[in-house]
Amino acid sequence: MKTRNTLSLVMSALLAGTAWAAADQKPAAATPTSTAPAAAPAAPAPAAGPATPSAASDEQIAMLSKTSGGPNGGLYTVKDGTKVDAKTLAGWKTWRALACERCHGAEQEGLVGPPLVVSLHRLTKEEFKKTITDGRIEKGMPPFSASKMVMDNWEGLYAYLKGRADGQIKPGHLYAIEGGK
């Protein structure tokens, strides 16, 4: 419980810091001080493309984008989009318990954090583990190495997110596959 409270405080501080940083970047209201014509606005900066979590090659991206599971198993087993194997269910429960949707969105579509349904086509399992273990402090992602739940269930969390990225696991509540498979 203490870890969850600490995590909640850290996340709240990070989110508040992001809001304050965004507020500081709002342009100040213009107050005319002379009759001289206003300077032309600067050309807009080129839009930055999506940040790539790794320097994955096209071949690696193609491999990571292949479906990793489904009705017949693999990294995860799913039936009817909402019934999953025990390990994947534990991963989903970890996602819910830590409220990851606050930053990554309820459907992993991305909010303050990146869209995981896209990132999981670029991140290897090892890169995923490193990211959740060490965090990405500079981007607002805290480390979860002190969370027993995350460390015990990181592979199930990876399987759940891969299933979401593959489009095999539907968003929302998940259930155990009957028979415990």
C-alpha cells in the first residue's frame, strides 16, 4: 500500500509538473506599446515526428508487428477478444492496479505517455522490460523496479500490451479462459 501511495504521489507530481510546464509555454497576451506595425510571425517550426522508442530496423519492426498470439496461443492466448490465459490476465490486472491508463490511455492510445498500441510494434521484450524497470524520467515515465507486482508480472503485462497492439485483445475488461488455459 505504501508503494502505491508513493507511486500516486510521484505520478501526481509528474502530471502537475507537465501541466505547469505547458502553462509556462502559453504565449503572453500582446499589449500594443507603439503604433509601429507588428512583426510578421515567425515561420512555424517543423512538426516533430513521433519519437521512436528504439532504433528498430525495418526488418525488426516487421517481425515485432506480426501477431504474437491468438486463439491458438503464442505469447498470449485469447478467445473472443476478452478471454485470455492466466499470465496475460495477470498482466492486465497489473495494468489496471497501477492505473497506467492515466498516461497511456484506457485503450493504450496514448495521452501524456506514448500510444502503446504503436510502441509495442517497435519495442522488443527486453526494451519493454528495461523501460518499465528503469523508467524514462526525462519523459515523465517513473521506474517500476520497486513494484513487486510489476516485477512479478512484467511478462504478462508485455503479453497483454502485445495482444492489444496486435488487435487480438479488445479494450476493456478481460476474463480468464475457461479451463484455466
